[in-house]
Amino acid sequence: MKRLLQFIFFIVYANSFSQVITGNVLSEEGIPIPKVLVVNMSSNQKVYTDVFGRFSMAGKTGDEVRFAKESYKGEKVIALNHSVTVNLQKIPQEIEEVKIIDKRLAESREEKLRKDIGLPKGPDKPREKPADAVDDIVKPLIGIPPTLNFQAIYDVVSGKSRRLRRLYRYEDLQEGLAWIKQNVDWEYFQDAGIKPENMNDFLMFALRDERVLMYMKAKNIGGITVSLDNNISPYLEVLSRKK
């Protein structure tokens, strides 16, 4: 009898310290969503849902659990019991027609990455097109009949085209950073160990990741959250080596 009581006490004691939160992540139509990032904010444990949209992680009732997935709006819930079901809302996106004409290597890589991720191309801005030495000077010269584009020649030789490209890159970067700061839940990253004074430094570090750039251009909040999350550990490792 004494051993039985000890055994029961051991089971109860063990269960109190090895609680688990399980759940399912579904679309609005009830379809399981795989590869959703699930984060327990109390323990900072991270897992991904399996092909059936299921997940399992250490946790207890009262823990805050957050969910992020490319092309879906983020979601957070308080675990009221040890099993949760979450429905993620799809972000509506208009997929523009993809036209590939005389793409260079960098543009081809960007286009391939965009299609692999499933992102629409960002909207074009009404800007003056910088002259290109090949497209606007060389190709017209070898055409039939050959033509000279004097304005393009001046823009390339004077450096105007190079200055315009640098200006546009800077403007796009500032616009993208402002959008990230307005839409990303910074409390999440602070809880992961990134101090407020390091946020800008962390963003510049993460922007070396092509996926972060793609999601920033497409203004995809679910994708940017997941991509930034993937850069937390490498950034903190670099930061620790500087100390």
C-alpha cells in the first residue's frame, strides 16, 4: 500500500513538471496548415507544425502561444487547456503576371525566389528609369537601323543612372524598414533576447537574407515574422562574439 501511494505521488509529481501543449493549426476552411512556426512565449520554445497541421511542445495552461506562417496573418492565444486549435486567416494577395525579358542574373534569382515563396511582385513606382548601358545604348546601336540615344549616353557617362539607382535603393530600404517597424510585434523579438537598442542593428543584419528582402518588398507580415525569427539565433551569436 505504501509503495502504491509512493507510485501515485511520483506520477502526479512528474506530470506537474512535464506538461505538454498540443494542438492543430487550420485554415479558415478547416484545412491543416503545415510548417507553421509555433512559439511558446513563456519558455521561448519553438516548433513547426507537421504535414497534418499538428504540433506538440512543453507548456502549461496560461502560457501565451504565437503562430506565424508565410501568407497568413499572425495569431496568438492563451492556452486555457493542454489542447488548442487555431485558425489562421489567409492574406489576400494579387499575383501579377510575371514577364521575364532580358533578365540579368540578380533579377533572375529574385524572380525565382519570389515564385518559390509564392509572393506577388511589388508595385512599380512612377520613377524615372535609369539609363542602362546595354539596353539603352548597345542594343539600339546594333539594331536595324542603328540608333543613338544621346540622353541615355549622357546619363550613363555622367553617372546620373548610378546615382538614381542608389537613391531608389535607399528610398525602398527606408520605406521597407518603416513598414516592418509598424507591423512587426517587437515584444516577440525582445522576449527572444534582442534589446530595444539593438533592433535597428538586428534589422540590418537580417536584411542580408534574401527572403527577408522579398517579404519586406511584398509587405507579407507572416513571412517577414518567420524570416526574421530565423535570423535571431545567428544575430545573437554574432553579438555575443563582439563582447
